Amino acid sequence: MATTRTASAHWEGSLMEGSGQVTMESSGLGTYDVTWPSRAEEPNGRTSPEELIAAAHSTCFSMALSHALAQAGTPPTSLDTTADVTFQPGTGITGIVLKVTGSVPGISAEQFQEAAEGAKTGCPVSQALSVPIELEVSFAD
């Protein structure tokens, strides 16, 4: 069964001087302020499209990796994933670095690395993005 999730944005003013808000419609989790400076400089308590992509990517990757490990008979005790999305004003999003640390009883660091590589490729968010994605893996057996 397919699902659709919705977020909406409202913007007022020009790119450089204006501001807006993004609302998580499906979940009702809240409305968050956005500005050009929060995107291209310091966040100062606001979010950005890149932070939202990072949230989606780190979550999707963790879910894909957890599923792959469980399917192989070695469910993880824990996975901690960070996604660093780089934005270059005038160019756009130039790349993403996924950093994962996992505790998975019963497998080696090499097996964890292999599973993480597969999850990077198989994650639906990875598949939706057309920028280079790097992977850094740490294993705590």
C-alpha cells in the first residue's frame, strides 16, 4: 500500500530579505522558520531544506540497514546515523556524507560495512537523490 506524506511551505518577500515557514502537515509535528541566512550561513534556531533532507536520509538509511541486518538473522542492537548535507550557495547541494555507528551481535566489522554499503544504495531516499553520497562506518561489536 502506497503512502503519501505532506509538508508545506509559505514564503514572504525576496530570497535574501524574506522569510518563511515549513509545516509538517502529515504528522502535525510543527511549523519551523526558514530564511536564506539560516540556509547559507548559521541556522540561528531555524531550519533549512538541507537539514530536512539530512533528517530524511539519516532515518531512511537507518531503517534500510536495520531491515537488511534483521533479514540476515542479525538484527542490530543499535544504529546511530548522521547525514551531513553540504549546500553551496550558487551551486546547490553538492554532496552527502552518511556516518553510521552500529552495534550488531554476531557479525564482523567487514559484514557490517557490506550491509551498510547495501543500505546506502537501497535506501529510497538515496535513490531519490542525484548527488554524491559518501559512507563512513564505525562498528562496535
